[in-house]
Amino acid sequence: MKRDWWEQPSISRFIEKINIQPSGFQKTHLISDEYMESNRKPTEKEIEIIEILINNSSFKASESWKENILVREMDDGKMGSLLLLHKNNKHKTRSFGEQISEYQFEDSDGIEVIVSLNLDTHGNLHELDVWKTDYSEVIRYP
């Protein structure tokens, strides 16, 4: 019997399901405690990019956001998108809420890259979305 992708043993601890809602596209992340082990602290460059995007928005981050944030790399073809998590996360289900900031730059190969910072429906940092317009791996961040 063929299993759906979310029933595969390698995926069973973390499910990323996509729902088409009447209001548009919504991505929901269901996070289990067991899968939290794949989270890591962000690099200095990742913190710098997130901070630039926060500073260019009206979002008011807590003073301790840098100490309380964890990241998980997303499967995006190695472009660099990150799921942003909080050490004290009390929401097991998180969905995209809104984009609060965007930055565009040219990678060292001349291809445009767009980096967006998104909040979840609870108003928390949710995702650093990185899109290189030819879908290749980002070579160098500014």
C-alpha cells in the first residue's frame, strides 16, 4: 500500500502541509517536540539579515529576540530560506500571517535574489524566505 508523503517514516515527526484556503494560499507548519532537535542557532549573517529586515519594517521585535530564536533550514533548493522558531514556542501549529519586509540584491553571478521576512498568524517571526530568481543556490549575501 502506497503511503502519502506525510506518512513516510522519515517525515512522520515533522509535517509541512499545504492548504488552499478560500482566502488564498496558506502554508501550515505542524511542529513536534521530537523534531525540534534539527533546529539550530542562526549564524551571525542570518541574524544580520533578519535584523535589517526588522529595522526596515514597522514590526516591534522583543529586545531578546536574538537570544530566543532558533532556525530550521527549509527545503528550497539551497537558496537559504529558514523557518524561524522561538525557544519558548507555545504554538504547535503555525501558519503564514503576513510579509513585513523585503530586500532585493544581486548575487555575485548577477542573478537577482529577493529576501522576505514573514510573521505567523500569531504575530511572531515565522520565516526568512529567500528566492533566487533562477532557483539556484545563493552564492553570497550582501
